[in-house]
Amino acid sequence: MIASSADTPGTTLSPRSVKLQVVAPLDDRTSGLRGRPDLDAFSLSVALEPAAKAMERFTEALAQMQADAVRTRFGSYGVGLIPEESLIESGHRNIVQVLAALRSGRPPEHDKLDDARRTRERMTQGVPADELHDAYRMCLRILGEQFITLAQAAGVDESAILAGTRVLWDTADVLTSVVVTARQEAELDLARHDERQRIDFLRSLVFDASSQPELRQRSAAFGLRLDRAYWAVRGHAADAGQCDELRTTLDAMTRTYGCRPLLGVIDGDVIGVVPVMPTLPTGRFTVGVGGPAPLEAMPHAFATASRMLDVAISFGFTGSFQMSDLSLRVAVASEPELGALLVTRYIAPLSAEGDYGATLEETVVAHIAAGCRIKATASRLNIHTNTVRHRLARFEELTRVHLDDPDVMLELWWTFVWRSHEHHRHERTVMREP
């Protein structure tokens, strides 16, 4: 930090007649000075003009002093990291703002400062937010310290120096407030930019097979390793507002040492490439899973994940599902014409029986679930075994089939699974209607 001194107070100052020296910190020298507006703004500006002129003559030295100080104190400003001319230019701007405050007798107004541009520039140059703020305050403290000594050397009245110090203190508060606001906005902008980059990369990775060679080159930047297989996931939340929660859940569930997941919200669904097969519990969310597969095969794996999601939702399932979990239900959901045909064959003949037809259907469903064992079926329905035999015989009579035929049992299973599928599809349609 620098200070100026002259042989006689009140003499005309010039760079040649001033000696630069270390002075006490501003915080120590101005204890108790705030809150003493002894002079009005105009009178104060007149009284401080000699000090302002002295500071103006030392502009180049003060700008260099600020640059040297931040390089010494903060590693992110080290030699070669931030251009020297950029630091000098910032030092000049600080001096201009301090001089403007001294010559107006009041601190600047927050909305008339444009230091946000400089803040964003420093952040893009890699200066951490904390160092940016601290370096800014240190530069303003340096200028405040030099103001005190230069003002004393120029013969400025002590009461005016105290009032001027208060103005500079308030100026520092306003300027650093601008920096903090600009820093927060810049951090949000950078975060949004990074998120857009992630989403664009993820979208290309899972949708565009033609861009795989290029994407593989960029994968390392997003934490994806080329020497392992990944799972593609597509998740759905009943409430669109829960997508972030689902993404956070999947991130925590699939993160592993040395390899992190890549997840994002695209078109209302949570989409991702993850290194671990997710095992989401039932309850709130539904996730389709495809893979595992290398990165270049992600479009195919993601198409499978999307299909599994659709099938699981169509049956009203929650949790995470790959093809082995859904098995033949994948085929049932994809063959609506066959499902309708089987309903006509096995369910329509029961309608003539009225409520008893529904009882027969319930009995056959329970019989299939019980492994076609009479006693197990009776236990499930809490009825006598003879009642089970009677109902099954009546079903065979109405549908003209034999339940000991394996093909018939497979078609019946398909029929009832299809009916469940259609029931949930109808419920979703009703829920979407206004």
C-alpha cells in the first residue's frame, strides 16, 4: 500500500515531490469516523478538491499499486493468468469512481455503476467468487488509505478528511454491493450455460446415432468414461414439479467412485446415462431402463428405456423396469389388436351370465395366479374346492375351451393382462380430460 508525504503541508503535490510509503490500514485509522457528516456535499467536495487533484496526479502509480497488490495476495490473479493491462484498466476505473465520490461529496448510486461487466469478465477468467470480492475491497482500501495521507499532505482540514473518509467508506460499500450482485448473476448465468451444455450433449448422446464419434470425444468433459458400459434411463413423475426430485434421486442412486451419471430434464421426463443400474422403489416414480451398452450404442439403449417406461406406465407400475422385469407385458402392450381379439373370445361369452359372469372371470384369474391348483385357488377366494371346480367347468362350457390346454392358459393370461393394461390406459385418459 502506498502513501504520499510532502515536506510542508499545503504545498503543491507532484509525483516527484511525493514519497511512497506504507501506511496503517484504513480500518485502523478510521475507527469511529462513520456518522459525522460535518459538511454538506458541495462544501465537502470543495474542501476535498486538493486531495482529489493529488490522487489524480498519482493515477498511474495507484493503478499499478492495486495490480501488484492483488497479484501478491490472490493466486488466481497470478502473473500470466489475468492480463496486466486488464488489471491496470480496473485500477484506473477504481480511481475514477473514488475521485467522482470525492468531487461530489457523496457515494455513487448503485444503479448507475457498470462494474457488473468487469465482474463477469473476471469470473470467466477463472477468478473464484470469494477472491473477486476480497480483491475488490482491498483495492478500494488501498485508495482510501492513500486519500488520507494525500489529503493531510495537501493541507485539507481534518474534519473534511474525516467526512471524506466516510464518503469513501460508503463508496466501498456501494461498489462491493454491485460486485456481489453481479457475481451472483454471473454465477447463475454460468450455471445455466453449463446446464444447457449438459442437456445439449445428453440429447445428442441418446437421440442422435450419427454424432456418436464426436460425442465420444466430448464425453470425458461430462464425466463419462469410454472403457465401460452404461445404462440409459428415462423417468416419469406424475407431477411435473417432481422432476428435479427424481433426477436428484437417480443421481444419488447411480453415482459411483470415478464415474458419475449424466442426467437432465428433457421434454418433461428425466433422461440420463448412468453407470449403475437403478433400483428405484415402488411408490412415486416410474423409470424405464435400457442397456447396459457402450456409449456409441446409447440411442438404441435409450429407445429401449423409453419403451419400458411407456409399458410400465401403461400397466400402472411404479419403480424401475428393464425388459426382463416386464417380460411378456412388453409384447401384450404392443399388440392391441390381438388383445381385443382374445377379449372377444374369452370374456364376451361371460356377459350373458350377468354378475355371475364376473364371478367366473374372477375365479379363472385366481386359478391362473394359483398355478392352476384347485386347493390354492379355493384358498385365495376363500371358497370350497367343489365351488372352484363348478365355476371352472361353467367357464369351459361358455367359452368352449379346456383349461388343461397350455395354449388356452397362455391366451387367458394374455387376455387378463391386456384387460389390466386397458383399465390403466382408460384411467390415464380420464385423468387428462378437463
